[in-house]
Amino acid sequence: MTDQTMSIEVMRYRPEQDKEPWLQSFEVPYSDDMSVLQGLQYIRDYLDGTLAFRWSCRQAICGSCGMMVDGVPKLACKTFLRDYPGKVRIEALNHFPIERDLVVVLDDFIDKLESITPYIVPKEDKPLSEGEYQQTPAQMDWYAQFSGCINCLLCYAACPQYGLNQDFLGPGAIALLHRYNQDSRDGACEQRMELLAAQEGVFNCTAVGYCSEVCPKAVDPANAVNLNKTAVAKDYFLRFARPKGGCK
């Protein structure tokens, strides 16, 4: 730790006593290699032990520490205090109900995640004695980028459409859905296409693209949405001309 200090404004909300969220300011000593997450941990350990926030891996892998940093969705473990000289404001992720302080309620996203069947459904069952379901490196390239999602919800906090209409399936769930629909071993594409084509599906997106800008893993959910707008339109026109069971 050095002699440098900065002011960290933190959103507080304790439902048992606060009618609405408010900002509390803390003076925190910091060094150039100190992350926003470490700043919050200093506050909790030395200044106010009641501060609530999520975190786990501290390596931008688990996606737990998503929050608004000066109004931008970011991972607190991957964002450094040195980039906010003098003062920084930390708030809970936009567009989600606040459970307490910086902790948001994840129920809506979990429901959306479960709805997309986020696992491989084999096209054909086969006994273990016949070995693994294999694919080539070229086949894996079709979905590899979209498999990097860590469910951090930064894309939802950045999405103006999700802010207006929370029935929208949203960028993160659509990117993950796209990952499984592009997997050569999967056979559940047809049922997922129904979600994409529904009222709350891809055409609810207004193509702002901010979701991809804030994604910490370069998943590019906006591209997944756009690819599936084309896929849904194609599926609509071809559904009467092909045999049942496939959608690629």
C-alpha cells in the first residue's frame, strides 16, 4: 500500500432500512496494481464490514464481480483504481433488482439460461462402448468464440432493450444458445429456434451493439444475435421445404 488515497463512492441499499439506493463515500489507500475489487475488499475489511458484494476467482473467470464502474458495466477484478484518478463510483449492475448493496437478483437470468437448454442434446443416443461424440477442429471453430461466456451479466446491464423489456431473452442467453446450435454433436437446434423466433427473441434486439463492447471475454453477443436474425428468417421460409429434425 502507498500514501495515495482516492474516494470510492459505493451504492448502498439495505432493504430493511433504506427506501432507495444511496451513495456512501470512503477514502481508500491504493497502489497502481490495486483493482476495484481490492478497493471494495479494503472497505469491507477495514471501514465497513456490512458492505455486500459478490466475488470469487479474482481472475476474470467466474463472472461474479460484475458491477457499474463510473456508469460502465465492468468486472471489478479486471478494473484498476489507477484508471480513475481521485474518485470512482461503484454501483450495482443496471437493469437488475438490487438484493443488497452491490448484489443483484439473478433469478430472471437463471430462468432464461435454463430455457435455452444450455447443454448438448445428442442427435442420436449410443452406448458408452461406442466411445465419445467426436468432431473436427473445423467443426469446433463454428462455436468456440461463443463458448467463452462467463455469465457475468455485463451485456444485460449494457442492453437498453433489456432495460425496457425484461421479457427479452437478452444477449448472453442468445450467445450461449448460438454456441449449442452451432455444435455438430447437438440435436436440439429445432426447439431452440422457437425461442429465437418468439416475441421475446432476436427481433426484440435493436442492434445497439454495446453488449459486445462491454463483454470481458470477447464473446460478441451482438454478432450472435445478428446471425440468428438471419437464421430465424431462413428457418421461417424453409420450414415447409425440408424434412423435420434439422435447422442448419
